[in-house]
Amino acid sequence: MNQIESVMVARAALQLSMSHSREAERKLKENYLLDGIRATAVDYGGEFLASLQKVIERAVVAAKREHLIDQTLVGEGAVAGAAREALSQVMPKALGLNVGGKVGIARKNEHIVVAIFFAIGLLHLNEVCIGMGHRVI
């Protein structure tokens, strides 16, 4: 059951990061809660390299605000580590360019996942990328 649980949480974080509106985000969060998954999302945009720290900070703040984690070093470190892992996966495509998109965070029991869904822009050419990090609290 533990492996299935981590996959469920990862899927929830990813779907939340790809939600197209606040209303869709709200509906997803309500549905996840029925399965015992608490989740939240935060939008972000800007120059990738300059925004690394901001994305991690926003993920931690959102997770605390929505009570996915306690205000402890363990919880904050888990979210920050998962966010950093997700960012490292998109870094090869995004370095030096602008990004915009959403960070989805989901938790069930000890599993917490941060998923990042970004559009990467260069003039009128856009690339899309996804990164995901998982931690156990």
C-alpha cells in the first residue's frame, strides 16, 4: 500500500501543477481530500536562475499555509528538498530563460511531493517542462 500511496500523491501534485485555473485547482483539492490527500499550488514566473530561491520559498510557505507541514525544520526541509529536486530536473532546459507556471504540492501521511510545470519562453518559442521531487516525513 505504501508504494501505491506515493504514486497517488505524486499524481495529485502533478495534476495540481497542471491545473489551468483557480477553480480547477479548488475542485482538484476537494477531490484529493476525499482520498486523504492534502494539496496546494502556487503560481510562479520570472527568470529561471534568479527565481530558484523564490520558487523554493513559495513552495515552503504554501505548504505551511495549507497545513501540509508543521512549522518544523523537518517539514520545511522536506518541501525545500523536494522543490529543489524538481527544479534540478527542469534546469537543463530553463537555464538563462524565463519560466512561468505552477508548483503543485501534495501530501498523504508521510509522503510529500512537489511537482513543477513550467513553460519556458524565448521570444515566441516556448518549451514545456515538468519536474518532480518526493520526500518522506
